[in-house]
Amino acid sequence: MSRASFSRAVDGTGTAGGAGDGRYDAVIVGGGHNGLVAAAYLARAGRRVLLLERLGHTGGAAVSTRPFAGVDARLSRYSYLVSLLPRKIVSDLGLAFAVRKRTVSSYTPTVRGGRATGLLVGGGEDRTRDSFARLTGDPAAREYDRWREFYATTARVAERVFPTLTEPLPTRAALRERIGDDAAWRMLFEEPIGRAVEEHFSDDLVRGVVLTDALIGTFADAHDPSLVQNRCFLYHVIGGGTGDWDVPVGGMGALTAALTEAARTAGAEIRTGHEVVRIETDGAAEAAVHFRTADGEGLAEARQVLVNASPQALAALLGDPPPAPAEGAQLKVNMLLRRLPRLRDTAVDPREAFAGTFHIAEGYGDLAEAYASSAAGELPAAPPSEIYCHSLTDPTILGPDLAARGYQTLTLFGLHAPARLFEKDHDGTRERLLAATLAQLDAHLAEPLADCLAEDADGRPCIEAKTPLDLERELRLPGGHIFHRDLSFPYAEAAAGSGRWGVATRHANVLLCGAGAVRGGGVSGIPGHNAAMAALGR
């Protein structure tokens, strides 16, 4: 559309539906955490900013809710932990937001020689070494030494790569030079991560614990030639320059609240209940964003549009051909317990075991079998998953009465549950997968989890499960993919056309600021920051 014909198309229409008046410097489509980050940066730079959000609240997937009727427990409903949010963003925007370290990194129960045991990572170096020795039957704990060597390598990579995520995109060669370790580069960027896992470790359980970071939110085998699992692994081990995954104080909704406040304080106009239905642009400096509300339709005019939505949604808004389909592959389960269950492994206190990431059916062989089953269209016989108990680290998410009575929250992330499995019998498949997943957990407990579940005000167990199709319906995640599409390596791909900041589209004045941007995915705010920098010409 030429600039002249564009002007004629929008002439006289103005704005409607309570979205303000006049032209804006930038309209942001979508009020997830990345959209809020972009709005705050642009408004602080003196730009006139309008943010339009379809739902009745901001936050997208980074929200806290009380999912159980009459129960005063605020759970991080979709996104759970924080690792990729740079301190730079928190500092730049003056966010009243904090995270807490978990006292334990992970616990993985298993049975060896008919005896319940497990691997505890945390509680000090001596405690971790002893746990490796006990698990493997090797008093010298050589597997632990290999563990330390492996993660010393990823730590060096993290220190060098993480700061680049809020800088202009480096080239592949520049990033490789910055890492300065050819062996680490090959391990993470060139060879399937399964090769490194098998070369470094000999114990099946230890291999599985390492591999899980390559599979959270990604449906792949350890040796997938596409290296999609490597990209997932990289983002899971570089967060904050350390790879630590921390608990947001007050739940994930505390981050959303802080970002919303920062954007509004800076002068951004935020309108919820405004669903954007079409974007028109001259491709240079004029754009019209059409929306609808409960009261009617309207449009807002702006020089730039930043889209905090999936690449699929962006294409639909612009009338462009859709990108390749995306498919999520996870089961998300939220629970509230009256107490933590006792473990069959009596050497570990449940408060320790659940304080970190509690791995279930995640041995290396277990993960391979589950992937093969799901890829063949069958539910895994032993579904892998991991559990987080946020209330052990941050009891403020529980009402005072619940906290005093020893209640705890549990959130479960199930792996290798692709959307395709739920297409024919969604509700029935969800129930079968949930039952099979909890059965894997029960196999390591000294009492059934069902005996520990709290009840809501209507007497129903406090448990809810979400499939990829649920997430697609509720959050418009394409195929339920929590990263909007497969993650990319954090460097410039010549054919990608993503521009200097990884957020460009084929229209110079339309930017992608959602998880589908280069260096997107996870709760990070990085695409929002980078889109704002691109919009400001920095």
C-alpha cells in the first residue's frame, strides 16, 4: 500500500472504544510481559505509547491466579520460574520485583537394587558428592567430578553469552569468538547434545537429569539433527550468566504487576479488553491498528507497531502467509497440598526433595522411550515430568492460615506430550495422561499423592491440568508452544531477516516483541527490551 493510499484508507476514522485520541508514536499489540517491557522503555524515552490487550488483564502467561474456588493460594499458573530476566531490565525500569534462590537444585528418585534411593543436587558440595556416590555405588564419586567439569563449561559459556542477549545480535562468528572455547562451541552449537551427555556421563539417571534442560518446552530426541534440543538446552543453562532458576517472590504475577506499574508510571496508556484484529502499514512510518471491544470497533494510528504475539498471530494481523506450524509438547499441572507426601527414600526429607526440581521418570532411557512413544502417536507408558514447590521458597503465595497449617503448592511440567496426542479425544487423553503421570510420582512416595491433596470450597481436589490445546485456547499460544515456535540460536542468521536486534519483520515499522523473536522464549523481557531498542534506533 502506498503512503497516499494508506492515508486515504485511514482518513477520518480516528480512534474509538476508549483507546485514547490522536496519533501515537507506538502501539503495542499484546500485554504480556514482553509488551509491558517494551511499553515501559518507550514511554521512559518520551514516546507516546498505547498498549492494547485482548484479555481483561495484563501478563499473558506470566500471571498468578487463585485457581481453586475459595482457597487463598496464588499460583504462578502457566510460567513458573525465572532465569532469563536480565538484572539490567529490572534496574533500568526500577522494578519492585525480586527472586529467591532455591536451597536445592534438584532431587531425582529412583530404585537401585530393589532399594529406594535418589540423586540430590544441593545442600552443599559434600552433600551432593555423597549423593552421587550413594547413587552410583562409587565411593570416589567420579560421576560427580564429571558433573562439575561439564557444568563448569556451561558456566563459562553462560558468562559470555548471557550479556549479549540485550545487545545487538552478534554474528555466528562473533559469538563463537566471544565464547572462546572450540570444544564448548561444538558441544552446544554444532553436535547434538546427546553426544556430549553420553561422552561425559555413564549413569543413566545422571544423563537424564542433564538432558531434561534440552527438552523443557521442546519435543525432540537427544540426537535430533536439527539441534532444536541444543537451543533449548542453551537457554536453560545461561540464564543470569549462571543458569540458576529462581522463584519469583509473590508469584509470577508480581512481575506482571511491577511491569504494568512501570509502564503506566512512565506514561504508557494501557487498555485491556481491546482485541486487535488487523494491522495496516505503509511499511515505513504510518500504521493503523484496528481493534474491537465490548462496545464496538476502532483504530489507533501510530508511526510504529510492536507485536507481542506469536509469529502466526502477526502474519494473520498483517494478512501475510502464515509461518510453519508450531506444536507444544507439555502437560502443566497445578496442585495445592495439605502436606508434602512422605518419600520411599528415607535418606531425604520431603522438604529438601521438593525444594528444587523434583524429576520423575527422567532417566536417559526413560526420556528416549517417552519420546519414541509420543512421536508414534501413543501416550508414554511412563510419562516424564518435573515438579516445583514454590511455597517452600516463598510462602507468601499462601494465605496466612494455609501457611500456618503446612499447606504447599506444587506445579508439574510434563514432557513429551505433543499437541497431536490430544486432537481426537482431548479431555479423555488429558485425564489418562494425568493419571499416568501421577502414578509415576506415586511409585516413589510412601503414601499416595491423592491423600495429600487439599480440597476447594466445593469439596473438589485442588488439581488442574493444562494440555497444549488448553494453552492454545486460553493464551493463543500456537499449538500450545510455550516459546511460540522453536527457539533460535542467539546470533544473526543471514536468511532470517530479523534485523539488528532480532525483532524485525518485512515492514520497517512493525516489530515482533514476543517470544517468537530471535532470543525469545521464557519469561525474560528480552524481546520487549530489544524491540524497544530497535524502535528507538539504538
